[in-house]
Amino acid sequence: MSKPENSIRFILDDRIISLDFTDGGDIRPDTSLLHYLRITGHKSVKEGCGEGDCGACTVVIAKIKDAKLTYQAINSCLVFLPMIHGCQVITTENLSYMQDGKLQLHPVQQALVDHHGSQCGYCTPGIVMSLFALWKNHSHITPSLVKERLAGNLCRCTGYQPIIDAIIDQSGKARHDLLNDSAEKIADELDAIHKESGDIHISTKDILYIKPASLRNALILREKHPDAVVISGASDIAVAVNKHKQHIDAYLDISSLNELKSIRSNAGHLKLGSCVSIEDTGEAVKDDFPALFEMITVFGSHQIRNLATAGGNIASASPIGDLLPVLMAYECEVVLQNRERKRILPLEQFISGYHSTLMREDELITALALPYAGKNVIIRSYKVSKRKDVDISTVSAAFLLSIDKNEVIENVKLFFGGMAATTVRAEEAEKYLTEKKWTEELAVQASRIIRDEFKPISDARSSDENRKIIAGNLLIRFWEDTAKTS
Ligand SMILES: Cc1cc2nc3c(=O)[nH]c(=O)nc-3n(C[C@H](O)[C@H](O)[C@H](O)COP(=O)(O)OP(=O)(O)OC[C@H]3O[C@@H](n4cnc5c(N)ncnc54)[C@H](O)[C@@H]3O)c2cc1C
Ligand code: FES
Ligand code: FES
């Protein structure tokens, strides 16, 4: 390993910023990008909730992918500063400019003005940045796409219609803005930062923050610092640190490791690197793993999906981790690696209890392997929550079913989230269903067994009784869905 750097470099306001943390002071490695932007004059970036729910802090990050800049909207309240090493950060302050003494608004900003898309203005910069990323990435903009991209931006006063109308009005129009002019220069600068970068090793009086430049180095450092908290998208960890003021002594940041971002199809499997974002996972699984794609469409918001990873979701081993039931239904395997070897475990076995897994302290999750399901296998996923978007599951479920030509059940697996301390299978109901004809009556009988099979808790989201009813009813919904498609 070459000598590690103790500072990070990124582009803001068209300049390369080099940030050295060793001096201490107000800026620490666990400082949020939101806080940094506000104290450096980017006052348009607002704090609403500080935990990824409101979108007031939305900024856009430009990164190099396939030698081109890609633009992603993210929640700056959930990003630790070293995570933006090698990126360009864009806020509304970077969209407009002065010409002949007159303020020239970005086309997205001008459209919002023209359509009266702002009132008190608190949410507006976040909305502008979400729409800016949409405008950069899509020339054809549909109402459903806008709604999906704005699900993570709360506006309490304007109402969404004028905002939607504003961006729809831009659909199909020529795309040119100030950022186009500098894109080539920015891409070259970011490329140079990446080429010159080795491991980053920031050590302050009370925090160690390590950001390795390769998987090999990450595994060496994982062994050397087994207590360091691994961060991938940081969408779980940053809430604990920035919102709940938890202090973490040591971080191992694997968020930029390209080796963990690959998506490959081989030997009957789709292999997803553990640091592939949930958004990119959705694109990759759309055709062959539709139930996983469905679950991803109701996972957090677009900003969250750009940060969060499937690796982080399974490592958290939350009883309400939305990807767990559906990944288990697809018989997902977890690839674990330490410095010397790889091992592969079925996800169902990997999750060992409430927020606990069989990962050893010198290992990282490096990939998820999804076998392509056979033609006669039906897999569906369901999420029940108080709100459709950006909400935690009350109950989630994923079901696998295969039936023979006489409609007799050969194989059935019923996975539930939110019903116990971990993702659980309704084994009694599975036994009852096996080798019987798949009919509505059978589904209704099995739904009664499901209701009695679990002892869920009552909490702010639901009573235990309600959870039992929901879980049972989801099987009846599954029957209806399979009846529609058969
Ligand atoms: C506003 C908001 C909305 C959300 N909505 C949803 C939702 O709809 N559904 C849902 O299930 N979750 C949701 N979450 C929770 C969170 O986004 C997910 O759990 C996410 O998948 C975590 O991934 P991450 O990469 O951000 O994890 P991180 O925060 O980086 O890490 C989470 C845990 O996994 C460990 N870890 C991460 N990657 C690895 C690895 N490769 N190897 C070993 N350990 C690793 C970390 O040490 C940590 O313990 C939401 C969170 C927020 C803030
Ligand atoms: S401040 Fe609410 S999402 Fe960041
Ligand atoms: S304009 Fe006031 S919250 Fe959206």
C-alpha cells in the first residue's frame, strides 16, 4: 500500500477543494455534507428532518461513469464528507448566473417561476435539485416519472401540481445549461483526482476514518480494524450519527470501491456487487426479477435509493429490511470475503437474529448472487405501510410458488418482514399448502394459519392483531394475483 492521504478532494463552485481534517475544528470526517455546504455559504441547502425524509437538503452529485459525468440527486444530510471524495457537488447556487447585471435562472428554475411552483420556498431548492437531476438524465419526462422522482421532496404549501406542470413543460425541449460548458473540464479533473488517489486515512483526536482505494486494501484494513463500522451508502449509519448523535470511533468507508459495483450475469446467476445502489439494482433486475423490482419501487425515495445499497440492507439484518423477504424468495446467496478466502451462504442462513448475521469480523459482503428462477416458479412481493412512499413497512412479504400442470402445489415458501425479530417463514402454512390444489379456498384456509403462526409486536405503526390480519390477507392477495395471471 502507498502512503495514505489524510485529506479529500472534490469539486464545488467549479473549484477543486482540498479538505484536510487533521487541524480539527468544526469540520470532522463525520460532518454531514449538508452542514458543510451551509457553513460554506450554500444556504439554499436546507435542513428539514436530518434523516432523509423531507428532501429539503437535496443536492446533486456528479460522478464519472464510463468516462462521462452522471448526475444523481441525494440527501446531503446522510452523506459524510469523505464520501464525496472525487465527486462534483452541485447546489442551486451553481445553477443560475449573472449576465449583464441580470440574474439568469436555470431552465428548471425558470419553469418553476413560470408555473408558480413555489410559495414559502423552504422546500424549493431541494425540489429544484431533484428536478435538475431529472432534467439532466431524461429528455422525455412523464408525469409518473416526475411523481416518482419527487416522492422524497415534501412541500407543505404549494401543492405538487404546479411543480409537476413546470417540469413536464421542459419535456422534449433542448437541454443546455451552464454546467454543459464546464462538463468536459470537470470530468478531466475528477478523473485526475481518481488516478492520483490512494487510500484515505483520516485520523483526528477522536475519529479514525479510512477509505480504501481497492478491495484488496479494504480487506487488509478490515482485518486490522475489526471494530471499524463499515459504511456503504451510509443511509442507516448517518441517521444514527447525524440525527441521534451516536459517536462512532472508527469508520471503514467502502462506498467508492468499483470492484463492489459491478453487475454481471453468469452461470445461471445475476451477480450484484454489494455496493451497487438500490436504484441501479432496480434497473438491473427489472426484467428477470420482477418481484424484487416491485419492492424497489417502494423503497425509500429516489435520493435514498441513489445512496443505499442492497449489501447494507442485508448487513443491517433489520426485521423490516424490505429487500430481505424478496431476496430470500429468489434464493439469494451472500458472497463474503476476507483477506484469504471467499465463502458463500444462503441469505436465509446468513441472517441469524435481530440485527445479527453470520458475517465474521474480518469479512465484508462483496456480492449477492441471484439464481434466475425457473419458468414454472411464481414470485411476488408486497409491502404494507402507512404511506406508499418513503415509509417503513408495517408488514412486508414475498411468496414463492410452483405448481404442476394439475395446479397442485409442488413448492411454496412464504417469507414475512415485520412479524418477528427477523424475516420469518410461515412454515405451518407452507406445510398445509404443500401438495394441495392452489385454490381460493385453500389460500383462505392458509391465511388463517398464518394469522395464528406469529406473535408480532404492537408499535406506533400497527397493533399486533392488525399485523396478523395483514399477513394473512397478503396470501389471499397473492392468490388473486396468481389467478389473474394464470
Ligand atoms: C429516509 C429513509 C428511508 C428508508 N427507506 C427504506 C425502505 O423503504 N426499506 C428499507 O428496507 N430500508 C429503508 N431505509 C434504510 C436503509 O436505507 C437501508 O437499510 C439501506 O439498504 C442500507 O444500505 P446502506 O448502503 O446505506 O447501508 P449503511 O448505512 O452503509 O450500512 C448499514 C449496515 O450495513 C453494514 N454494511 C454495509 N455494507 C456492508 C458490506 N458490504 N459488508 C459488510 N457490512 C456492510 C454497515 O456496517 C451497517 O451496519 C431507509 C432509510 C432512510 C434514511
Ligand atoms: S434534511 Fe430532510 S432529507 Fe435531509
Ligand atoms: S413552498 Fe413551502 S414547503 Fe414547499
